[in-house]
Amino acid sequence: MPQNQPHFYRGRFSVAPMLDWTTRHCRYFHRQFSQHALLYTEMVTTSAIIHAKYDLLDFDPCENPLALQLGGSDPEQLKHCAKLAEQRGYHEINLNVGCPSDRVQNGMFGACLMAKADLVAECIAQMQSVVKIPVTVKTRIGIDDLDSYEFLCDFIEKVRNKGCQEFIIHARKAWLSGLSPKENREIPPLDYERVYRLKRDFPHLTIVINGGIKTIEEMKQHLQFVDGVMVGREAYQNPSLLGIIDQALFDPGMPIVTPREAVLAMLPYIEKQLSQGVYLNHIIRHMLGVFQHCKGARQWRRYLSENAFKQGAGIEVIETALSFVEN
């Protein structure tokens, strides 16, 4: 762990923002496993927040510590949304400078902003002028042919000079055309050493590494060189991994939370949501992978997939599915 960071740095471990995945139901489930993990919302655009007919910033306080990831490039809109987010109780505002999808590019936000460091810096400055919580940037190591280490350092330097102290670095560059978002998460090679080098060259900045991280052992290895690790798909597809995080990365005295314990802890929340008209399958879809590698996991997934969507499906569906999984 770098010496200039406290052991309990807020983002020592975090679950990445993932569109359509890290919904409020998903986050509530992940929180049953870990008290310390920093959770992120899906990316929410500033225009959606400003013009939505319903509340896009609503969340359960039990989800905290929670960061809001914003998509946008208008400094005034970002400033407005950051202020709203702090008032609502979020612990961090994060600006998306990493998503390479066409839709995001057409809205002038995401990874294409790496080529507009001065604009990103102004966005950060405006948000920081109205909030006291951290304002952070999630970015790539480069885009298209702008993928030199010098380009990355220039981007970091300009944004840092406007006050940003925390950067989450996805250790792949992004191709803005020719690759789908899924391919951009897999095809450009990972370059962890470049992220380590960034921490060495900017020792007073908080640097979090993201991309391809799957095991506790890998996390501990990265934490020898950077301040935090962010895990995405592995945390979603195998959420039981989160049950080990508090003990392994924060406090050896913390208990390991088992998948069954996490599912049982969800039942009161699910009953409350059902009473408010939420469909069971909207919640349970985030829990399908929880018993990965356990005997009965396939039957768990199958029973839920076949029954959670049915009219009137309730807690009894989960209780039956649990009976297929061995303790």
C-alpha cells in the first residue's frame, strides 16, 4: 500500500459502475456482503437527471458508501447535478471519461473526453466549487492513436491542476470506432504497469486500478503499487467474492459473509419492494450468480429464471430456490 494513503482509504476496494447492472437493487444486494466496499451507480447523464419525470438520484441509505457516476460535458449542468447529489447523501461524484459507446460519444461524454482535457478540468472545477465530497474521474489509459504515456500524463496533469485528486484508471485504451463497448472491455490489452507508473510519477494523487481483476490475490498484488482496486464484471457475476473483501482488504477481524447469509439478509428488502409494486425478477436477476461453484447453483439459477417473472411471484420463489443449494 503506498505510504501516503491511509489503510482505510474510501476506495481501497470498489465495484465498478455498470450500465443496466449496478442498479439500486444490485447495490443493496452487494452491500449485504461488504460494509466497506465503495459502490457506484450506473452512469446517469446530466440531461436525464435535469429533465427526468421521476427521481433518478433516489437510493437507499443502506447502500452507502455510494458514488454517483455522471455522464456529461457541460460544466454548468454537471455543477447543478453534483450539488443535488451531495444534498441527497452520495459520498462521491465521479465523471465518466471512459465509456466508448457510440451513444455516449454522440452526447459528447465518456472516453472521447480524454481528447478534451481542458474541458474535463473545467467540469471538475465547477463541480468542486459547489460540493465538499470528493469529485473523481474514471478514465482509460488512452484512446485510438492517442495512447502514449505522455498523452495520459498530460491529461492527468491538466485535470489535476483544476483540483482533481482521485483518478480511477481502466488499464486499457479505448477504440472510439470499430469496437463495441463489450469488445473494448476485452480486446485492447491490459497495461497494469502503465497505471503503476502513473502512481510513481504522481505520488500525491490517489490512483485506483480497474480492468480484468478477478481474485483477492490479484487485488493484493495491485495494492502494492496503487491506492485502490475497482472490480466490475467479476463482482457482478460472482458476487460471493464480495463476502471476503472486508476481511481480506480492510479488517482481518471482519467475518466472511456467505452467499446464503446475503440472500437471507435480502428477504426483508425484497418483501418491502414487492409491496411497493416492484417485480421480483427486477431484483433477483442480480442474484443469479451468487452460488457460483456451490452444489445446486444450476438449480438455483434455473428455478429463479423460470419462476421469478411470473405474476404474483414472491418470497416463496426464493425460499424454494434456496432449498436446492447445499449449505
